[in-house]
Amino acid sequence: MQEKQSVFIRNLLLTTVLGGIIGILNYLFNILVARYTDQNIFSVFSAAIGIVYLIQIPAIAIQSLITKEIAKNKNKDLNSYKWYSFGIFTILGICFSVLFFLFKVKISGIASIPEDLVFFLSLTMLFAFVSPVSKGLLLGEERIVTVNLVLLLETILKFAIGALAIKYGGVVWALILANSVPAMITTLGILPFVKFRKSETEKIRMNFKELILMTVSFLLLTIPFSMDLILVNPEFRAEYSSISLLGKLIYFACVMTSTVLFARISNEEFANDQRKSLVISLTLSGAIGLCMSLFYFCFGDLVISLTVGDQYAGIVEYIGIFGICMTGFSLVYMIINFFISKGDYEYLIILVLTSVLQVLLFVFRNSSLHMAVENQVIVYSVLTLFIFLCLIFKLRKCK
């Protein structure tokens, strides 16, 4: 058991290092868009990315479901399950992406983006159903090193596509596809080579009930993280997006280890070991987030000058507090992963109420940049507080 914990910590540290490299490259991608395109293009791109975060939610749920199924059914016919899951999610992806495209006029109006971009968002939705299959298979067997290398390759491809799009004038549709095409490429390249030891011939059937619960969970969890980019007043969306961009750098740095946590907990048999893994992950992520936020508070002007540029110098007073909010949100994300791994979905009511709160805040308080940032501070504070209370209650109940 001690050996498993040591391997888990090693995987966490490895993911933190590689995750840092991946985070920097992802960060540079967004910085290139903010710095080398005009504010109109960056504003449209930011709204589109808000939608991308939402339509990629199936990817998170599918990856989590497959990870859990592989971990819990290692004696069954996993090779058949691989192709079965790939086929199921390809069909679902086609259906939902076509349905999404049929509502292109309404989507374009709500997000204030050109209608032609909805087609590329539909492709992104299709890829979101198919691309997570391979990573779910690998994570189910805790092949953490392989998954990290795949993510690194995907990020390099994303960066290359984004650089070309910016070189040719900031082509927004290419910037959108840069967020989905690399994962699809690696999936098609990896899937045929993922092999499992032959054991029993018993088939694994898709647990659609749990898939729906996971999807709803990640949908509600992603709303506070992305809906603000869609709801925020277009008059200062570029400035707000810059604040969000710098804050999300901290978020991504903190949650890179969440996949390691989910894979480990899904493979753990004892509740005490699961709690230990959760505490280790939360401590590491919290330390990363708080250190980065402190750096923002102390050297905010330098951070802005070296990243989004001096044209956004007015956002310096907001990036530190937004970084703390993102740290809290990253811890919430990991706690939700812990609950999902245990099949516990009672926290959903908290996510529903938080989502409603965010929409109401932006409906009634959206006339200045200061108000928009305050809205998110309120949302993240309420969400973090109640999720931690829920975790404490659950742990005490288990004892």
C-alpha cells in the first residue's frame, strides 16, 4: 500500500512538472491571440472559447466514465469495450453536433459571434465526444506518463495551429479548431495500439445513467468558469477576458493533477486511502495556486506587461484576487472529481444554485468591469465555501 502511495505522489509531481510546461504553452497560445490580434478579434475569440468550454464538457464526463469503468472491470473483456465505447460516442457526437448546428442563429445571437463560426464549434462538439476515449482507457490503467506525453504533444500541435492562424490575420475558426483537432489526431493515432490482457469474455455495458450524471456535474461546474465570458458586457469584454485569461493560468496549473487523482481513487479499494490521496492533491494544488496569486499581487504590472500587453494595464488591481478565486475553484473541481469517483452526486444542488446566482448577478450587475469581477468573486466564494462544507460533512459521516 505504501508503494502505491509513493507511485501516486511521483505521478503527481511528474504531472505538476509536465503540466507546468503544458500550461505555459496553452498560456502562450492565448497570449498570442490577445497580444497579436486586435481587440475585436480577441473579443469574438473569447466568446467562442466560452462556448468551447461548455461543449467540451462531454469530453470530461466520457473520460471520467471510461477511466472508472476500466479501473473497476479489469477482469472483463476490455478490448471489446474499447471499440464499443468508441462507436457509441462517435454516434452520439454526430447526433449532438448536428443538433447544435441547427440552432446556429440563436447561438450566434446569444454569444454575439458570427454565424459561420457555429459550424466549427459543431465540429469541436463532435470531437469532444470521440477524443477522450483513448485517454480514459490509459487513465483506467494509470498510465500517467503516457497520458502526460500525449497531452504535451496535443498542446504543441495546438500552439502550432494557433500560430499559423494568427500569422494569417487571426483566423478565429482556426483558433477554435486548435482547441479540438489535436486531441482528435492523437486519439485516432493511439486507439488501435491500446491493448489489454485477455481475461474473461464478459462484456462491459455503457453506464448511461452515470454518464448523464457526470455530464450534468461537469456542465454545472463549467458554467461559473465559462458563462461569464458569454454574459459579460461586450463593451469591456476584451479587458475582462484578459483578467480571466491570467486567472485561468492559475486554474490550469492547479488542476493538471486532477486526472491523476481520479485515476488513483478509481483504483483504490479503501476509503481511508482515497481520503489520503485527496488531501495530498488538494494540498499540492492549493500551494501552487496561492504562490502564483501572491506573485500576481506583488508583480502585477510586470505580469501584464510581459503577457497580454500594456494596453490592458488597467486590469492590474483585479488579477491577484481573480487568481485566488481560481485557486478555490480548482480545489472545488478536484473535490467534485472525488465525489464522482465514489458515485456521490448530492452536491449537484450546490452547483445548480451557484449557476443561477451567476446568471442573476450578470443580468443585474453588468455595467462596469469592476462589477463583472465582483460578480465572479461572489460566485467563486460561495461555491468554494459550500463545496468544502459538503466535503467535511461527507467525511465526518463516513467516519
